Amino acid sequence: MIPTRVSHNPIIGPGVVPFGVDPAYDAQYKLNQAPRSHVASHGQGKPFTVEPGPHQRTQYPYVTGTTVLGCKYKDGVMIACDTLCCYGSTKRYKSVERIKKVNSSTIISFTGELSDFHYIVSLLEELDTTDYCEDDGSELAPWEIHSYLCRVMYNRRNKFDPLWNSLVVAGVKHGRTFLGTVGMIGQHYEDSHLAAGFGNHMARPLFREKHTDDMSEEDARKLMEDCLRACLMRDKTMMNKFQIAKVTAGGLEISEPFQVPMNWGYEKFKDPTKHAVGAW
Amino acid sequence: MADNFLSKVRHELRYASRTFLLGVRKGVFTKSNVDAMEAVKQGGATVGCKSKEYVVLATLKRAASELSSSQQKIFRADDGIGVAISGLTADGTAAIRALRQDCTSHSFTFQSQVEVCRLAGRIADKWQVVCSQRSGSRPSGVGLLIAGRDMRGCHLYQVCPSGNLYDHVAAAIGARSQASKTYLEKFQVQMDNFSLQDLILLALRALKEATSEPLTKETCTVAVVGVEIPFRVLNEDELSSPLAKLTTDTQ
Amino acid sequence: MPHDGSGPTTRANWSPYDNNGGTVLAVAGEDYVVCAADTRMSTGYNILTRDYKKIDQMSDKCVLASAGFMADAVTLKKTLKARCTTYEFQNDKPMGCVSFAQMLSNTLYYRRFFPYYTFNIVAGLDAEGKGAVFTYDAVGSYERTNYSCQGSGQGLIMPVLDNQLKTVSPLVLPAQSSATPLSESEAVDLVKDCFATAGERDIYTGDTVEIWIINKDGVRKEYQELKLD
């Protein structure tokens, strides 16, 4: 078909521009030998900007978010995470909205590098803009967005230039509830509950014990808060300021930030060595 | 820069004037949309109609000579999408290849079937821009009926060589298709609730209008797709019962 | 944080590969083939999901089962599936099992120096309707056998199969069919026993076994529960 000049074009393929698709890109490519960096078009009319300079790849993340939890319930699906992004071990950005709305039926959240997530969001915005411009009332379903992101993550891994994220995609469409995740090297799965990041160790055992697909929204929310609390108490890069987003057939809603009740005043916390002689 | 631009304009003008001379009716290699539309009208008739749950395509098969087999006119593009062509078959197969490629690459990236309206829209855009606006390429001399199902139900689209795209409940293209259209118009309202068998029969009756010869297994092809059933071309056994009903009509 | 590599290397590092575990197995009979795989997906000591299907149908009478790195496996399957579709469009018939086996080998070898980290088994019926199993390494070496097992439980299951399904020596003349003499239901039972055994000892094998049975009537599926631990 006609290559429209956006980076998600079905011919161009997600995150990759083959030779011959876009003459402008090819010209830039020739000039600079190889794409130094890939910048999404933001509607500027070019699939990527190819910039000169030393070739750099992501070797390690800088600003990172931690745990995202997700679970299905009777009427839909919810995901939760805190609003913190750390610079190394510094709690650097404390009011980051880490859950994004993709379209009217899909939300997405991330662990890992914040800037890579911004890039991913810009790709998804292009997709959504295309849907809007087509004006035929059709939008990508959550599972289509998940599948697309799997291709993006895997393609970048193939270039040894990974997007340093684990993504959680959730949504409801055509009567189907979807919850899926994809990691930085493209590994992905769907499940009725899942956790990206450290929550994989802390929260999933709680989910496995208590979660059912037909639980009510209140129960699901309570379980979610329990899981967040469990993560918060063990993960130093987590903060007591959370958001929960839910998607139902009726639409989606991202909550205002809130706190979960915490208690660090347990008797055994006061003098830890007293009850564990020789432990440390 | 300005010089280049002017020379380009001049070139286009020159080309346009030449085309004018070349644009002979019934001529195949022409630059004019009108002639391409004319090519569609010369192909054997193709009929499509849909109910809430099914779409049916029916075409007349014509052999070029007694000694040759007839050419295929209905093609599967994806599990839930099929295309019938009328006009230049060679142009048709090129279009089918593009459609199939589009379906395959969409399902590779999105793990789902492409929406029928998007698929039809993309080939229409291509024909409008690439095939009728640019020098060095000519319009595609073929009309398409695209039948398909997706998450939003059943669809029937018609694509013209000019790049026009129509969403139909029932459509007919090709030689003497006006008679089929007139027949189909009578059922515009009832069609929505037709069963699959009724719909096949309706398509055949409409097709019958476009030909003076009797419809047999050898002279027509029928394909179906529905919300619950994938796209497929009916085999000869399945055709025999509706064709038998068709003959009782005429008696 | 110094970025010249002189500082302490405690920062996150990454590998383009992961092993998500899992066992795949296939047994060919005279007129059937059984292909089975567990549905666990793990990374390290974590179970990521208990419902990851490792077997996919590629064409009419041919399935592909892959263990190893799942992102590679999924991409490989998508690529092959797309090629099968194109083949069907161009040739007006589904791709045969033997052709598919060769195509998989070519596809794997194409990536010889950045391999798909997948352990594959192709199972299907050949042109004569006989059961066929093809077994691969990650870079495309393959052979046709009558049974095979790959993935994390290979070491536990292969000896059992060797013991139960002795191949006729290729030195015996006139050549004899090396298809397993078991009936279809016996073969399915054997497969179930194998997985029960592997599930007991291998932490990467468990949850559910998905068993595909292909014969002249078509494709059928059975499931067997395994332990969740």
C-alpha cells in the first residue's frame, strides 16, 4: 500500500524502516551511514529522524519505575502501580503518571526506563491518530496493541538496542477482557493476574492464593491494595502513592493518587535482633 | 529548483496530451479512468449480497474459447475475507496479491484479521493515487467486490478502478450488471434477515438476470462468508441444490 | 555514576536470550502422530504463566512444537505461518509436512549467527499418510525420526522413549518401517506417562500437558493435568 510517513506503517513495520520505503529516510540514512537515533515523528511527517553522532545503544536504564500489578475481575480488568520514578536509588520523580490511556478501551503501564516508555507511548499515539483519521469508528483492540508492542520490543532486541521496559497492557473490547505483558526482549504472556518487575516475587504468590476471575470489584481492589502493601514493604524503590486504573465494558478510569494504610510500628520491627539472635 | 518544478509540470502536460490520443475506447493500455471503468463493464457479471450474518459472492465463469478452462474470479484473501473480480483478470490477480499481502502482514503484527473497511480503503487509496494520478502507471482495469466479516459484522465493499469505494448491502458489477442490480433492489429490506440458503439463491437469481444462458455448475462460482463461518468457495455438490431451485423458477 | 566502565559493575545488564523452559515431545505411528507439550512458562525460578501453549498448527496436517526462548519461538512460528499462507495462495494446496520440515531447517539456518534459541519438533502426516516426526537443533540440523523429545525434560523422557519404542535398525534388510508399533491410544498413554515422570523431577515442566493427535480424520486435542509445584 502507500507508505504513509509514520513509524507504525504496516509496510514499514513497527520500529523498523527498511530501505526503499521512504526516500527521505533513505537519503538521510545514506548521509549519516546508519541511524544514530530513532525519534518518533510526532506528526512531523517523517517516520524517524536520523541524526548524526556516535552510535549509542541503551546499555543500562537511567530513570526507572518499578512494580506494576494487574488482575482481571468480574466486570473487567484493573492495573495498579505507584507514581515514583527513581534515578538510580534516588527517589527522583514522585508524581509520574505511570498508567497511560491508549484508546477508549486500552490502558498501558510500565516498569523500567521512563524515557523508553515515552517513546513507546508516542508510537501508540501515532496508531491512535491513524484510527482517529480513518474516522470509521474502529480502534485497535487491547490484544492487537499487545501484539504490536511484542513486535516492537522484539525488533529492538534484535538490533541489540532494547527498550528497557516491561509493559502491562489491559483492556476490554468486544466482550473480551484482556490482560497481557511484554518484556524488554519480547517475551510475553497473557494471564488473569500478573506482575511486572519486583512484584513478580512479592505479589504473585498473593494473587495465586486469593485471586479468582469472578471476584467483585471491591474484592479485587482490596486484594490489589494488599499486594501493593506487600511490595511497598520490601521494595525500596517504591513509594506510598499509588494509582489504580480499571477498564470495563463501560469505559476506563484512572484513579487519583492515593495511599494504602501502612504500619511500621509492629513490636517485632522495633528491635529486630531481639527475636532473631545471630541473624545480623 | 524552480526550473525543475517547471520541467516537471511540462512533462506532465505533455504526457496528458499524449494520453488523450491514446485513450481509445475498449483499449486496455490507457491512462483514462473512464476507460478503466469501461473495462470493468466488459468483464463477466459479479454479484454480491449480504444479510446480518452472511455475505455471498457469485460470478459468471466464461471460458475464453472452447479449448480453454475458465479463469478463477473469486479469491480468498484471509480466513474471513474473499474477493470477486470483474474486468481484466490479470489486473485482478495483481490486486489480489496486494490484498493478501496486506492481510498477512497485518496479522503478523497485530495477530488479528484486518478490518474489512480498512483493507478495502487501502486498495482504493492506492488505485486513486498511484494508478490514476501518476505518470507511468495506468488505472487498474478491474472492479472488486470485497466480502468479509470482522468483529463488527459482515461487510460488502465495491472498489472501482477510479479509487471509489462503496459500502453495499448488495452490489453487481460487470457486463449487464444493471439487470442484476434492479433485481437486487427489490429485496433491499428483506435481505437483512435472509438465511444462508436464501441468500445464495438470491445471489444466483440476480446473477441469472445478467446472462441469457442457463446457470450451471460450469458457468458460475459461488462463495460464502459469515460471522460464524470462514470464507470458502462452494463446491459443486453444494451448488446443485440452489441451482435446481433456480431451474424450477423459470418453469 | 561513572559510565566509562571503571566503576563497580553493579548496574543492570541484559542478554538477548532467556530460557523459558518447557518440554515438547512427538511420537509417530503408521497412520497417526501424537505431539505433546506442557504449558508452563518460566524464567529462572519464577513461573510466569501456567497457560502458554507451545504447539501451533502450521498447515493442514502439520504442527510445530517449540521449547526454549518464547519470544523467538513465537516469532519463528509467525514467520513460518505467514510463509505457509503464502504457499497455499500460490500453489492452491496446503504445505506438506515434509516441505514444512525443510523450510523450518532453512529458516533456522538463515539465522546461524544470531540463532533462534528454540528447540523444535515438527509432527505431521506425510504424503502417504504415515506419521512423521522431525527433530531439530537451534541452527537447523534436522532428521526424520519416529519419536523425539526436546526441551528441559529431554534428559528425563528420551531414555523412556528409547526403551519403549525401539527403532528397527537401519541395517536390517529388507528395510522395515520404523514407525512405532503402538496403537494410537497406547501412544497417547505413553506420552502421558512420560510427562507425569518429567513433571515430577523437572521444575520447568508442569501445569498442563496439551496433546495433539493427528490422523486421517483430522486433528484432535487432549489435556492432562500435571502438578502445579
